[in-house]
Amino acid sequence: MHVSLTPELESLVKGQVESGLYNSSSEVVREALRVWNEQRQYKKKMEILRAKLELAEKSPLLDNFSMDELIKELDNEVT
């Protein structure tokens, strides 16, 4: 796979390699994609959480609410 970068992004990648933080431009791109993917998953979880909170605000109080169960449910919906 070949990817074309703008001159600014190419300079950023080269700078990271030259700084010694990464051994290659491929490492920089992999790390950037990993972080991007984590951010996407986080945003999805937050959207689901907001929707659930809005629904909860409109519903009667639940006696058996479990934050741990809510977190597990969120993880299952995102994956």
C-alpha cells in the first residue's frame, strides 16, 4: 500500500523519525492510525453513553442500576 501525504504531513512524519521516537515512517503512520482508531471508538462510546443517559433521564429511577453493567454493555455495542 502506498499513501500520498501533503508536504506538511510528510515533514511531520520525517521529524518524528529524525527525533528518534520512531524507527521508520511506517511506525509513525501505524501509531497515528492506532490513535485515530482509539479516538473513533471513544467517540462512539460517548455517543452511546449520551443516548443512554438521555433515555435514563426520561425513565423512572431504577433500583438495580449498575455502572459496571452499563460499561460492559457499551463495550459490547462498540465492538
